Amino acid sequence: MSRFWSPAIQSLVPYTPGEQPQVEGLIKLNTNENPYPPAPAVEAVLRNFDTERLRLYPDPECLALKQALADNAGLTHDQVFVGNGSDEVLALTFMALLRQQQPILLPETTYSFYNVYIDLFDIDARHIPLTDQYRIDLEAYSGENGGIIFANPNAPTGISIDLKTISALLERNTDSVVVVDEAYVDFGAQSATQLVNHYPNLLVVQTFSKSRSLAGMRVGFAFGHPQLIEALERVKNSFNSYPLDMLAQQTAIAALQDETYFDQSIQRIIDTRTWTTTKLESLGFEVLPSHTNFVFTRHPDIAATELMQYLRDNKILVRHFTKPGIDNHLRISIGTDEEMQALISCLKSYPGI
Amino acid sequence: MSRFWSPAIQSLVPYTPGEQPQVEGLIKLNTNENPYPPAPAVEAVLRNFDTERLRLYPDPECLALKQALADNAGLTHDQVFVGNGSDEVLALTFMALLRQQQPILLPETTYSFYNVYIDLFDIDARHIPLTDQYRIDLEAYSGENGGIIFANPNAPTGISIDLKTISALLERNTDSVVVVDEAYVDFGAQSATQLVNHYPNLLVVQTFSKSRSLAGMRVGFAFGHPQLIEALERVKNSFNSYPLDMLAQQTAIAALQDETYFDQSIQRIIDTRTWTTTKLESLGFEVLPSHTNFVFTRHPDIAATELMQYLRDNKILVRHFTKPGIDNHLRISIGTDEEMQALISCLKSYPGI
């Protein structure tokens, strides 16, 4: 701390991303990265890009990318916002839409960055516990509020909510914004994108980092009513006009256009998730039903921190959260078949499993 | 506007970047882009990059880039912050360091994004007029304050302040942060970077967008005391952990390493600026002394808006600001020799010049 800091930041507790060790030979199952490369068209962008153009500013409106996303979703480009990863989209969403008089509602256990934004922007919030099955109970999201945000599927549990339940919430909650963070939706859950034309208060946030294998390029986006999008644009253009560089825009467009490749890599990850779940259960683990590219699991007899350390000693990284209620679980990203076989073998060799 | 917007954003007036028309054949002298391509090593990054790695998150600390910047400046990596363009660095600086009890001090005429941040973060500010020679008078920046920010060289005037005057300010003003925005410093002004080890309250902000020809990649940075850098890191990690994608980090490192190419393109731009200034003066224009890659100029007899329109009709874009006091000036970026010859020919053909 220093006397030169703005008073408001002195108590901030920043988000802690999963480790990104620059070490070779690790099996990295700690940050939910896709084990497969981005679509081949992405490589073509890098090889053919006219480097001289980098002297120019990128399109601050990202119109080509917005149009590609709109076409893909059956929406119009003014229903699309793009940002530097879904984290930036979420940060701008908190600023633009969720700083209200009434408290916002969100799950007590969810993506931990939400609480960082709540602190950063001094937002009043009411946290609603998960059920004892680790599920978000949308029935409990009621009463006057300044907005509702939840992840579907939720993190780090991996459990999804069906569209009917989300529609019911939107029918009930018409006076404040409902933000559905769908970072993991492509791995088997139902997207609320198809509800965007029906509810002017619905914002759906997605990312290229997981299902499109472009975590390295930082592209996220949101779908919503043009007036919600305009709010995001205003704040974005009051903060940083050009958060997406030329290559981020171009590689995202390329990744979006190869649907066959997309479907195939999703299916491979779902198949590997099914295999991993079965194997973990056969070793005595409890595994929550996942619609994501990770599983959230605990062993009834062995502390999660001990298992994490054992895996780490064997060069396998997984993620652990110290939050009470989930502090005996591990979040394990779905890697390649070989990586998950190595995980299962390693766990099998743990004394007592 | 919509009832779903956060109340605080309803009165925001976002920054207006210079136009980025997607039209061929324009001579674009409106956004201070470098007319020359980035260093050849940048192209090699794109051609050789292992695309498969894009499935992974980039290094959120940007350590290799920080180290390269530190080496270049004779500093250590903990004295370096990097962000998504200097605009993001500035936005985070306003949040982390300039939200204080006392009003901050800044020039009345300067980079117009500063006032957008002041509104966005609800900061109290005192604006100090330029001298009648359009100069920043640092003597006038005195008394208790919550911080001082100015651009050196200033925008859109192009006029620089010497290092002795900045040192004198830092000697006087020891209780609040002094931010020197050096977006254009490489084009002939003196950088305050060499003062960073002497003043714990000095933050120097620079960018790869101008002198390094990487506007398309969005990389900015700041040098300062490790405690100032830590404040920026805290806010950055509470907003968006990974604002620089892998290619932004790699191309920036590549651009930094070719000093010969850098020196040569800077010198070409300075030579062209000298030629342009002489020619404009010979046509009756008044040109402020520039240490940037643009000139700020007015014709005593012809309205700037008319000249701008005439140039535009001839496919040459320049920038005009409606702010009183500078609303009869044009800001003209320094392009290639051919582009500036076209500009001068076009102006010569204007009736009355």
C-alpha cells in the first residue's frame, strides 16, 4: 500500500486467475482451457495477415466480428457487444447495468470475479446460497432487486439450468436486468440466446476462450436488446475505445466460421468428460453433473488439498477453491484422452484410493 | 437511454476517436498513425507463431514484455505496467491513483479522454488554461491537489515541455502523483523515464501505437515506482486479468528489439514534419512547434472547418476539434512524403491560399 493510491482501491482483493506456469511437461487441468487447437482457419489468419496494416488502429466498433456473431445467432449486429474476453464484458456490464439503488442478486457460490466487480464498483449485493445439491435455485431470486447475474452452467460446480427455468425467471423479473454468463454453455447446456428477442432485460455473455480454443486471443461477447448493448458501448467508449486488436477480431471471425470443426471438438470433450466421470466415480469420487469442460468432484475420505498436492507432485495441475462449502472439492478441466488417463492413473496410485 | 442503465452512466459523454473509415484510397491524416510498417520482426512473429498455443491463456503478468521494456529503459520489471493500449493504462491510472479527496490538476486543453475518465470515475478536477502561446505552464500547477496529469508533448498542440521544467514540478509537488502521458515523446521530446528512479510519485505512460507502428495491436505501458505499479496491477486484476493477448505481447517484444529500424522511421517522420511545416508556413499557415507525429495549424484567413471539408472532398482526412480556443486549428498527422506532398498540393489549390 502507498499514500499515493486512491482510497477506494486500498481494500480491493483482486481476482486470482488459475496459475499459468511457464514450465514444460505439466498436465494443465487448472484453467479450463480447451485441449484442442483453434480451427485451422485461425492459423491461416496469422500466416496471411498483412502486417503493414498493424500501423493503423483496429475498427473500434468491431463491426465485422459483430456481424459474424449476429449471423451465427440469428440476431442483428446492434444486439451484439464484443470485449476483451468475457471478463471485460462482465466488468463493463457491472458498470453499465448493475450499479443500481437496489441490491443485485447472485449465487453465493459462482464465478468469483463477480464479487471483485461488486467491490470495485461499490455495488450492493445479496448472495443466495446454492441448494444442498449445489444447484442454483432461481425460485429464490425474487423481490425488488437491481439486477440478477448467474453463470449457466455455474462455475465451479458445472451444473446447468434448463431454459424453461430461465424463461420463468424472466417472466417474473421484468424490472431489472438478468445477466446469464454462458462461458461454458457450448459443452452441453441450453443457451438463453434464443430468448434475447423476447426479453428486453436479458443479457447473455459468452466467450471464445473455452469452446473456440482462443483463450490466448481474449475475445468475449454479449447478446441483448440494442439498448442494453448501447449501455455497454457507452461505458466501453468511456474506458478504452479499442480493446480488441486486429488479430483478435480476425481470429475470432475465423474461429466462428468452421462449424464442423467446432462441433467435433465439443463432442470429443463431452465424450472425454463422460469417460472421466465414470472413472472418477469408479474410484469412489462424487462428481457433480457437468455441462462444462470441467468436472467438480470430491472424494468422501480424502482432503481435496492433499489430492491437489499429490497431483501437483506428479506434474498435474487442478484447481482448488478455499471457499467454505466447496473447499473439499477439486475442479478438474477436461483435457485430451491421454491427459485424463494420466490423471486417473495418478489418482489410482494415491494410497487409500 | 433505458430504464435498465446504471444511473451513473446516463450522463456519460464517451470519447470520440478519429474516424476509421473502411474505404480504400483515402489519405488518412486524422488519427496520428505511423505511415511506416512495424519492424520486420513483427511479421516474423505472425508467420512463426505456434497457433495451437492460442488455446491457452496468455501470461497475465506479461513478464517477458515487462522485462523487455525494463531492459530498454534501464529499469526493473516491477517498475513497469502494461495494458491494452495507453488508453487502458490511463483508465486504470485514473481509477488506481487519481480518485482522491482533493481535485486533480490538468490542462484545460489536452487529450480529451482525460475528461471522460474524470466523468466516468466521478473525480473532482481543476482545469488550468494553456498560455496564449498554447503552452502548458507547469508553474501554475501548484497548491494542494489529488494528482497532476498532463501530456508531454501535449495533444493536440504538439508542443513539448523540457525535462528541467518537469523536474522542477516534481521537486515542488511531492505529496501527490504526477502522471506524464508520453504517447508522442519519441518524436523529439525528452522522456521523464529517466526521472522514475528519483521521484516515487512519478508515473510515465507510453504506447506502442505511434512510434512503434503497432496501433493495430493495442499495447501501452507505464513506468513508475513499484508501489505505483502495484496500484495499477490491483485495479487491472480487479477488472480484467488478461487484457493483452499472446500476439500483442509477442509483437510488442519484437517491435522493441529493432532499435535501428525504430530510429530510422522516427527520423523519416521528423524530416517529413520539418518539410511539411515549412511548406504550410510558406502557404500562410501558422504552425505550432511540434515534437510529435502531427502538426497543429491554422490559417489566419480561412476557417478550419472549411479547409477540413475541402480536404475531405479531396479524400484527405485531418482532425478538427470543436473546443473553444482551438476550434480554428486542424491537427494533421505526418504521413509519408507522398501523402504530405498531396496535402500541400491540395491546400495550394484552395481558393485564397
